[in-house]
Amino acid sequence: MPKPSAGPRRSTLSSGVLTALSLVVVTGLSAAVGVVIAHEFGRGAETDGFFAAYGVFLVLVLAAGAVRVAVLPPLARARDEGVFGTVLASYALAVALAAAPALAVGVLAGDWAAGVLTGGLPAPASETAAEALLFLVPAAAAHLFAALAASALAAHDSYGTAAAGYALGSVLGLALILWRVGEDGIVACAWGTLLNGAVALAVPLAALAVRSDWGRRARLGVGARLVELARAAALPFVLQALFVVCLRFASGLGPGAVTSFTYAYLVAAALVAVTASSLGMVSSVPLTRAALSPERSSRHIVSASLVSFAPVAAAAGVFALVGDRIVRLALGPAYAGAAGGEIGRLIVLLGPWMAVSIGVTITFPMLFVAGRVRGLPSLAAAALLVHVAVAWVAVDALGLDGAAVALALSTAAVLAVLLVMLSRRVLLDAARGLGAGALLTAALALAAFGLAGAVLPAVVAAALGAAVFAALLAVASRLGLQQAWGYLRTLD
């Protein structure tokens, strides 16, 4: 069978912007759901039960992100080789086998699972968790298949349809929540989450049915696909667990510490997702088609990371000046004053973690392109063990600030190992480029926002600082940012 004809393709940069815009919509609407819960139900046994169940949903959705990264290169190769349909079917069966146990527990044994999740909390918490699991676990399964469908479209150089599906699902899910939450209570949030997942799956699935080149039949190899997915999920799971370990140690710092660190982390993680995750996902297919030399790997990691550093630094500067106001407006008067200021400060302190997380997010998909993933489960286990010790010492010495430091140190170690897994040459070149880019961006942000904050009211300083930072970036573009943008424009 002849290879599929190559139609006009978007550049990696434009595809990344498109995917990032959908992530902005999805992240913003997810935050809106959190605000609705905070204002409608406050804090109590009912919300504890819902968020206990929601944690299961988040873990499975994290697996969906890993699936999306892992299957992109094989699907792109399968399309070029004329066996796309068979490879896609084998991944679909593997995802179904992986999701079946979670569905069985969440739907058929929801009461037992809710009891385990809520522990010694009052009975309303367990009841709410059981009711929420009935909808949240199927919603997570829908996101697993939506990730697979989005990757299948990406193998056809199509990113807009999946992005539209995620955004439309988020809009409709939020609309359902706002419509029914007053009448039906917090379970409406689970209904909206399920609708979100169903739409996010239906849209790319319909597009696949219309446009896909299925090719000839080949051996399914479902067992091998399961192993691939397990390798893909190991490190993302542990990277999320690093945050959970920090929460465990932060719980000994007194009431409110865990809440403050959680909100700060969610903001920081959203910034990384909107910037680096979009570029990491859309670059897998073009890199699969190219020869991935150490020089090209280093250039790609540095270029994509430099583009991501700028918006993250700008957001950190804004939160440094007016974070308390933003938090109070979003979460209500309970977070006014010191509580809002603490969250804003923690977001700034998480800046180094955001920088190294960007590097991890860009590098991780490249291991699947290069076929060097065997060591990922071992790296995941070692990272978790080391982080427990690092977080214990850091939180004991520095309090809540130490949790941010521990996250940055452990994630930086993970990034170094990932670069070595590509090659020692990549480690040296990429580390040099990433370090210089991060320091330059941080220095420009500090100059712009620091000087404005020293002489102007906070709100005015934040606006002026953002404008000055953009101008400084334009002046300094010859130091690497201009070349990074040019590289991503030509990568297709």
C-alpha cells in the first residue's frame, strides 16, 4: 500500500499554540468548577468525600496524558507503513484492559472503594464519594480513550479537532454543573465531569471515522501494547506522587498549610501544562519522521523550553505582586490577607520547579520517539525513594517553602537522568542551554517586575512589569529566543 499523501501541515509552533489554547480553556473551566464548589458547598464532609473520589479521577486522567505521549510515535509510524488501523485497534484493546479494573471497582464496588478513600470521615463523606465514583470513574475512562483518539488524529497531522473536543466538553460540562448544582447538589459536578469526558471522546472519534487511513491488517500484539502503556505511565504517576509526598510532610505544619500548597501547586502545574505540554505533544509526530541526532535533540529541548519559560516567568511576576488579590477574588474572603499572600509567594517559589518541569515535559515524549524507555520504571521508583528523604529534610528545615524546594530538586534530578537516557551529549548541551535560558528569563522578569514593584502600587506595577518584561524579551531575542521561535515554526 502506498504511503499516505502528505497534505499541508501546520508548523509545530502553530499546532502547539492551538493545543495550548484548548488547554487554557480546559484549565480555566476546571478552575471554574473548583470555584463553584468552594462557593456553593464551602468545606465539610460532603466536599471531603467528593474530592476523595475526584482524586481517583485525577490519577486516571494523568494516565491519559501518558497514553497520549506514548502512542503518538507508533501511530505515526503505523500510518506511514500502512497498518494504522491494526495498531490503533491494539492500543484501544490495551486501554480497555487497563481501564476495566478501575471501572469494576468504581462502579460495581463503589461503596467499598468510597469507604477506603474516606477512612474515618463522617458517613456523608463516604456516601458522597460512592455516588461521585459512579460517574467519575467512567469519565476518567472516557478521557483515556479520548487521549488515544487525539493521538490517532495527531498521526494525521490534525490537532484542531481534538482541541475543539476537549474545549467543547469542558464548556458543556460546566454548563451542566451550573444548571443542576443548585437542585441536585455536589453530585452534579460528577455529572458534568462525565459529560466533559464523553464529548472529548466523541468529537475526535467522529473525525477518525471520517478521515482515517486504516491500511492493511497486521498482528495485534495487545500484550506488548500493555507493556508500552505501563512504561509510559510509570514516571508521570511518580511525578504526581512527588507532590503528594510534599503534602504529607506539609500536613505537620498546621492547619491551612496543605490547602495553601495545593492551590499554589495547581496554578504552577497549570502554567506548565498550558505551555510545555502542548509543545511536547505536538512535536512527537514531526520528530518521529526526522532523524533524531543528539544535536537535534538538544536543539529541540532548548528551543521548546525557551518558548515556554517566558509566559511562566510573566505569570510568576504577576503573582509576586498581586497574588493575594487574585487568590481572594477567585476563592473568596476566607483567602484574603495572609492566606492569599502565602499562596502567591509559594507560586513564585515554585518557579524553579516550573522551569525544570518544562524541561521534563519536553524531554519525556522524545524518549518514545528515540525508543529509549526501558529504564523509565526504574527511574520512577528511584525518584520516589529519593524524594521522600529530600522532602522530609527540606520541609523540616524550611517549612512550607521547603516543599517547593524539594519538588524542584527532585524534578531536576529526574530531568538530568532523562537527558542522559537520550545521550551524554544531550545532557551537556541541553543542560547548558536550559540553564542559560532559565537564568536570563528569570533575570529579565526580576528586573521588570522588581523595579516596577519598588516604586508603584501593586496593580499598576503588575501591568507595567508585564509590558516591560515583554519589551525586554524582544530586545534580548537575539540571545536565543528568536532562534527558538524560528526552529519551532519550521518543525513540521
